[in-house]
Amino acid sequence: MYTHILATTDGSELALRGVAHAAALAAALDARLTVVTVSEPWNTALADPTGFGAAGELVNEYRAGAREQADACLAAAAALAGRHEVTAQVLHVEDRAPAEAIIDTAREHGCDLVVMASHGRSGLGRLLLGSQTQAVVGRSSVPVLVVR
């Protein structure tokens, strides 16, 4: 049925439930599991909010923080997969829109199922189905399993 599952996470509790579901499914199907987290690009509208030429430093701090957060969230996801006796390949995609990066990652890695939470951390996007989830569901060429 499915041989390579892509699970997405932003580190939230709901996203980790999606990863756990993907790991259990991968274990049951003897499928490979890849877990991805995406860091959005620095908001160019805030390129230099100080007006003092500090944008480069702020961007570097943002990226370092994004990498640190990605490492923590992927470590938690890998540990969850391990509890299901599945070894997960973990990926951090930087400076991309999440939906676009998820779709591209699924295609580039030959995934035949995407598992993601119904919504992540975003405020207004938490209404009904999250905006990133909606975008992936609407544009993915492979099936998407949405976990609530």
C-alpha cells in the first residue's frame, strides 16, 4: 500500500500526534518514514526594523533560532518514531513556505503518503483546517492523511 511516508511537524503537540500516527502506520506497513520540519523565510517586510543596518545580524539570529527549534522538534519526532520501532529520516527545510516545501519534499524523496496535523501553531490558521494543511491537501499529487 504505502512504502514511504512523509510526516510533517512544527513541534506542536498536535503535529507530534501526527508523527506518532505516521510512525505507527509505517511500522504496520513496514514502510520508510521521513519527518520534515520547515522554517519559513525571514519576513522581508521587517528587513531592517531598527533602521540602523542591523538586519543582517537579525536574520542570522532568526536562522540560528530556527535551526535550534528544528533540531529539537526533529529529535522529538525521531524519538516518537523509535517508540514504534521505526527509524525516521529527519529533514529540516530552511527558508521556504511550509506547504511548498512539504509538497516538494514528498516528490523529491518519492513519498507516497503525507501525514500532517489538521493545524499547527498559526493563530488564524487554526480555524477549521490549518492554512498550510489546506494548501498541501489542495496541491499534493500524493494522498494526504490529516490527523486531528
